[in-house]
Amino acid sequence: MKKILFTGLLGAIVATSCSTANQAQTARVDNYNLKGIWQVTSVDYDKQFKIKPFGEGMDVNCFVGSQWTLIPNNGKGNYMVSSSECPSVQRNFMFNVTKDKQFSFKVIPDGTKAKQTTAGYFMQLENQTATSFDLVQSVSDGSTPITVVYHFQKAN
């Protein structure tokens, strides 16, 4: 009886660890497939709100045309906003994709180490293909949840 119980327990542990390993492998693949230079082609949101994402103080539409470089093997990236109607900005950041397809990133100010930066942003990675993906951000004006969708297209 003990042998059957032990065998069943061992099987459950192996099944659980394989499932966790598969989820971790999927997250690594999602992360790796983001490698390259991407451009925000459009941003969808409820236009009755003024969205100023990532602490930049500029309108969300300034991010249309912005270029994002993602380097998954070290989790580093940067984005560059350069529009005639918006201030030019370039920011370095650290990023990761979790097994739940949560894209997390934190902007690293110049002269600061990543471990000194504790605040960041979370977005859901959706509709990922070899040439495009969406990042879905949920923000709030204090009472109303607002969904912002950034559409990315591979630039190289």
C-alpha cells in the first residue's frame, strides 16, 4: 500500500514539475520572439480620456511611430519617441515576459542602476506573431478602468 501511495505521489510531483517547466519554456519563447526593433503602428483607447503613459507627460498618440528595441537575452530595451508634434525622448528599460504573457518593464533613468528602480509597468502580451504583437495596458482615472492597446509591427 505504501509503495502504491509513494508511486502515485511521485507521479504527481513529476507531472506538476513538467507542467511548470513547459510554462517556463513557453515564456522564454515568447520573450525571445520579441527580439528586434519594433514600431508602434497605432494605439487604441477610449478617446474621451487623455492618456499620458509611462510617466512621460506626453499624449499617448506621441507613441505612434515610436521605435522600441528589445533584447531578450539580457532583458534590456529602449524606446525612442520622435514626432514633430511631441518632444523627442529616448528611454532605456529592463523587461521580461512571464508565463502568463505579462510584459513587465521598468524605465531606467540615465546614471541609475536597474536594481535602484523599483517602479514599473505591466501590460498583457497578446496576438504575438513573428512580425507583430499587441501590448494591452489597463489604466485608471481613479474611478474608471481604461484599456490602452499598443499595436507593434516588426521594423527589422
